[in-house]
Amino acid sequence: MSGTVNKVILIGRLGRDPELKYTPSGTPVAKFSLATDESYKDHTGEQQDRTEWHNIVAWSKLAEICGEYLTKGKLVYIEGSIRSRQWQDQAGNKRTSYEIIAYRMQMLGSKGDSERMSAGGMDRAAPERQAPAPAPPAADPVSPPEPEISDEDIPF
């Protein structure tokens, strides 16, 4: 189907340090959670707050950058596409999870902000950096920058 878009833009805080692993072929992959907050007034006029948690997956050089510089509590901009994965749990129920496949990351906030968010003021703060976005293949503009990798290749 032409004329469709699968693009996600998030600004939020890391819920945990990225978990950096490598596929059997040696491709780096980083996984982490990102929290986004929303405030609104309900029908009674009461202020309500809601936090959404997003599972983020980064590949290749971007995965290495995330693993090296990102820490729990860090404010980041993530750009990517949403992907669903389906499987059967141990009870035989069909399950679906959603992940954001990141192709761009920008660290936000100040160094002082990072130090206040981390335990004991120790943070692997680095200069603000943006990972280069790989050019998507011409035939499929929303595919990840790596060749197709099956669920068996992912070391999580």
C-alpha cells in the first residue's frame, strides 16, 4: 500500500540503563524502556497524570552509542518506527508486544540534569550527540537498517 507512514517521535526518560548485546552474527542491539508523561483534566476537572512505557530497540552503531552514553533517568529524543511481534506464551495464548525500532536518538537536558537524576551524582554524561540516521532501503522506507533478523537471533 503506498502513501502510508510508520513514524514515531518520543521525548522521554529512560526507565533503565540500556541492555547492549550482540546477535550471533555480531550485530549490536540495545534495548531499553522509555517513559513519556501526559497531564490532562478529566470530566470532573481533576488533574490527571498518566505515564506510558515504550520498549525501544536500537541496532548497529546507534545501539553502541545508546549502550555507552544513555543511563536511567536520561532525557532523550527518539525517532523510529513501531513494530509488533507475536508469539505464543507457555499456556498457548497468542501474545503481541510492540517495540519502537529507533533510527535516530538525541540526548536532551543538561549535564546537571543528568547528575541530579542519577544515583549518587555519578553519570556517564557525554557531550550531546546525535547518531547518524542510516538511509532506509529504497524499496521499503520503514525497514530497519539491518538485514532481516529473526526472533531467534535476538539474544534477549
